[in-house]
Amino acid sequence: MNAVVVTGASTGIGRGIAEALTRRGFHVFGSVRKESDAERLRSALGDAFTPVLFDVTDEVAVRAGAVRVRELLKGQTLKGLVNNAGIATPGPVLHQPLADYRKQIEVNLVGAFTVTQAFAPLLGADRSLKGEPGRIVNITSLGGKIGSPFLSGYCSAKHGLEGLSESVRRELLMYGIDVVIVGPGAVKTPIWDKAEAMDTSAYAGTDYGPAMKKLSDFMAGGARDGLPVERVGELVHRVLTTSRPKVRYALAPSLFFDWIVPRMLPRRMIDRYFAQRLGLTKA
């Protein structure tokens, strides 16, 4: 069985990855938090999909999920683990509740750590299993390299996931388990449609109110005009099947302008761009 675990499989990028992999002959164990999502995905993806109920912030549930997957694998290794589960809750550092910031770190970064620790044995760290070592694919973001105003929690977590990926890749060399980063830009995904992500009214009375409104409009545009999730799924499939994957892949509607140019420009120039775009210039 060519089996892959995908976290956050109920919607968005995770759903797109699950669909792409099942269409190409993989069996996907997809993490979901609700039984209703499990039933919906089972109906849509058929026998090639097995839901696993856990929240990535619940260590006990994650480890129970790993035990269940181990039983279903019947002594075989996993082909891959895709750490995709994530949330984004915008807010200015001066005003955002600490709980909102902390939740993004817990889901996007600590969750990936927890899941990796629980499932790494199934990828080949447990040498008693049969089969070739699997690969870990960590879904970060362009925000994992380029910080955006009002997305400090999300960008902090994604920057952290980039570092975690580097460390884990080197630690797992002894088991033959590779770790690859996929960093998408704007993707047509519900992560930006959720109420907690788009509601900026809490900051309307602050100095950042107008800028937050512009950010909200920008994110809505990204959700509307971004890459289809299928593109991310196709890339993840390629990462899992190519003989020599790169350590990091960027994916964006315009790779040159969204990724290459910002990486070449001086940081102060990017600061000025954000200031002008969002109205953050000094009064």
C-alpha cells in the first residue's frame, strides 16, 4: 500500500492534496476534527481515503491516530507525511490578544512537531517495519520567508516550520527519511474565508483600522485569484514520487514577482512597499 498521512484534509490545500494523491493511486489517511467531515470525505474520495479523527494540538489524539494508522498498515512503512494543518488570524502586534497569536503557533508549528514525532516511526524510524523510508512534506508559505504586516502569528509559525524542517531533515538522515518544504503563495482556499481570519472589526478603532481593512480586501483577492489547490496537490505528488526532490519548492501565481523579486530586493525596500500599499507611513 502506497499510503500517505495528510493533516488538515477536510478543506482547502489539505483537501486538494488528498484528492490529487488518491487520483494517482495513493491511499490517504487524512486527519479531520469532525465526524461529519470524515463522512463527507469518505463519500467523495471513496475507498482510497481513510479519515483519522484528531486535532493536531491534541497530543493524545495524535498519538492514538498514529496507533490506528500503524494497525492498518500491517507492518508496512508510510510513503509520506504531509504536515498541512494550519490557521491564520490577522491582527496588529500592539492589539492582538495573546491567545490568538499562541493558537496560530500551536496549530501551525507545534502541531507539525507533534504529528512528526508521532508518525516518524511509521516512515521508517522504526526499523522493524517493511518497506522503503517515506518522506515528510511540510506545507509552509511565502510567509515562511517574507513577513507580512498583521500576520505575525502566521508568519512566525511558518518561519518556525521552515527551521523545524531543516533540523528534522538532518536528524532523520540516519533513517533515510527526507523532509521537503512546499511554500505556496496565494491559493484559492477557505483559510482566508473563515470568520476569524477576515473579521478585522476588533481593530477598527485603532490606528491600524484602515490598514487592516486594506489587508482584508487583499486577502479576499488572494482567495479569489490565487492558484487552484490542485496545483499544490500535483506538486506534493511530484515531491513524493521523484527520485531526488529539492529541499524546498515555491509555488505562486507569479513566481517571478511573488517570490524571486521579493527575495532579491533589500528588506527596507519591501518595508516601504508594505507601508505604501497599506497606508503605514508615519503621520
